[in-house]
Amino acid sequence: MTPKKIAAFAFGPLAGAALGFITLPLITWFFSQEDIGRISLLQVIVSFCTLLFTLGLDQAYVREFHETKSKPALFKTTFLPGFFLLSIVVSVLLMSGNTISLWLFEIDSRLLSVLVVVMILSTFMSRFFSLVLRMNEQGLAYSMSQILPKLLSILIIAGYVFFSASKSIDNLVFANVAAAVFVCLIYAWNTRREWLTGLKEKIDYRYLKELLEFGMPLIFGALAFWGLTATDKILLKELSDFKQLGLYSVSVSFAAAATIFQSVFSTIWAPTVYKWAAAGEGLEKIYKVNRYVLLIVIILFCLSGLFSWIVTLILPSNYNSVQWILISCLGFPLLYTLSETTVVGLGVTRRSGFSMLAAFLAFLINLVGNWWLIPTWGAIGAAVSTCVSFWFFFFLRTEFAIYVWKPMPRLALYSYTSILVFGAVINSMYGEVYSYKLIIFWLVMLSSVFIFFKQEIIEAKSWMMIRIKRKV
């Protein structure tokens, strides 16, 4: 993948995050904290349904794309089984009354139940349509399909504000469903040649069986990771209330800015590192990249600790706690990204079972942590539990990769990340009490990088100077 194509794919997450910073404050001022919590839970359930009912065939589509003789036939074969199964399940749920809205929102509403089903089906279809764009390296179309729905959401919510519409959960859900349907339609239009041709193809059931044998085992690892990232929200609803869930979801949304770093890095890293491994070289390069990523992780944690108070300037007063919770919410995207540089051995040796085991063990830790902390600490407890769980996820992935492949230096890795997670936990739980001491803590941590990462900073500075001179 060329730098130009990488930039095209990265444009979507970057612009999407920027639009998210417009949408989020707008929603918090207009809708109740409880309803924002309900929307957060809706997104969790939609992602679960998409993950489960793909039956792992989305991964099979990616695996077989470059080897199949008929890509449209492959699309139909991987798309239809899960779509039919999902359609049957949601139809049964709709016929059983308003079970969906009662469980999700604790509201008895036929309209909400139907809207949820529409969003689930649209998101499922979008998952497969997006794979067509990604595998055909249509980066710009992929990015625009991510950006336009966010623009639509902003316009709908701005319309609510301008016309003084009802601040109801119905309107908030409708805005999210409209965006999901819109992105599905855009994806469908951009991939119309593929799926329209696929309609004429016949399904080879023997081939489908082979695809299921490949894809189904992958679901278990994916579900374990989903549980690791979704347990906090589900247990907040069950053990606390929608108000705490709303507070937590806003904190997570701000922390999601770090997923830009995660997304762009993952896009570039995976093909590069396997190219190095295939050539039997690059071990020193992997260590160097690991050092640079650790440096960025430290800086982002520290900057968040020092400047998270800024969010209080754009959010209503009932969201003041976000400034303390935010830093623990960074644990997911930052520690996950760092683990991508240490887990290389599992990919090289094709020992994916260890990745599944790491996700499952971390999920269990998060489950226990949330069960223990949420009843007392609410949203703070969920953030702390998830942050600590992702440190264990990072630790387990690293150790498993070393076990099956090659050793790597990790004293700095474990020392720094342990201190960062400890600081994040204290910041979330006791930030208001020790605010000035925590500022000193984050300043000391930030200053330390100029000593321990002196070589990396010098190299980065030299690289930037060379790039500037070339442009001039």
C-alpha cells in the first residue's frame, strides 16, 4: 500500500474524530445524560450483533479475496448466511413485543424497537460493503463513507436545536439510525458493481463450509475482545444507572481521539512488519518502532493528565468528572496500540490462539474489576477497571509473543506503562483531592522522556529537519 493510499484511508478516521468533537458537546448540551448513556449501550449491542452474525465470514472474505476466481460470488457467499440468520433473530424479537427497547432503554416503545433493528441491519450490511472498498484499496470512498454520516448527524442534531425539537430519546436514536442508514446507502452505491453482479452468482455450499471452518473459530477471539471493551458499559447499566453510563460514554468519546493514532499506526504497521519478518530481518527495526510508540504513549498520557480540564470548558457542569475519568479511558487505545508492536511474534508464528487467550484472560479481569468497582465508584470504577485490564492485555500479548518467537527488551515497557496506569487510576479516583500533586507527577513523567528517550528525540528532530529542507 502506497503512502498516498494510506493517507486516503487515514483521512476518514482523522476527519471523523474532528467531527466527533463538534457532535459530542452539542449532544451533551441538548440531550439528557441518561439518554446519552442509552445511546452508548445501543452502540455496544449493534457492534455485538455485527460481530456475532458475520459468523467470521467477513474475515474469510478478506482471507480469500486475492485468491478467489469470482469476487462477487465470494461476497454473496460470505454475506448472505449471516444476514439471513440476523434477519430471522430480529424478526422473532420484534414479534415478541417491545423486548428490545425494554432491555436496551428500559422504555416500552415499538418505534424504538424498530429503529434499533434498522440500525443493526444497516450496520451489518455496511460491514461487508466496507470490506469491498478496503480490499479494492478505494481509500477515499471508504473515508468519505465515514465522514458524510457524521455530517448528517450534526445537521440533524443542529436542526433539533434550531427548531427547538423535543429532547427525547426517540429523536436521539433517530439521528443515529439515520446516520447508519445513510452510510449503508453510500457503501451500497460505491460497491454496487460487486454486489449486483453477486446476485446472479450461485452459492457453492462446499466452499461456504470451508469458509465457515476458517471464520467461525475467529469469532471466539473477537467476542473475548468485544467483552473486554464492552463489559464496562453493560455492567454500568446493570450495577449503576444510565446517568453514570452517560458520563462514562462521554469520557470514552473524548479518549477516542487517541484511536486516530491507533488506526493510522495499525494501517501502516501490519503490512510493514510482516514484510520485514518474511525477509528474515527487521528485529532491530521492531525494537526501534516499539521505543517510538512507547514515547508517544507516554507523551499522550501526560498531556491528558495536564490538560484534561479543558473539556470542562465545552461541556455542561454535570460532566465535570469527565476531566478525571478521561485519562483512564486512554488505557484502551494507547496500550492496545503499544501491544501491536510487541505481539508481532504471534502473527509471524501463526499462533493466534495465544491472542485469543490474552483477550479472554483480560476480559475476565475486567469483568471482576467492574463487578467490584462499579457499585461504589460508578463511571470512575468502570474506567479504572478497563484501564488496568488493558495493561494486563498488553502484558499477556507481549509475554505470549516472546514465548513463541523471540525475546525483546521490556524493562522500560513495563516500568513506564505500570507507572502511567497507576497515575491514571489515582487521577480518576482522587483527582479532585490531589490535583496539584498530580500535575507535578505528570510533569515529572513528561520531563523524564528527555532523559530516557534522548536518542529517539534527536533522531525524530533530525528526520523532521530533513523533511522541512526537502520541501523548501
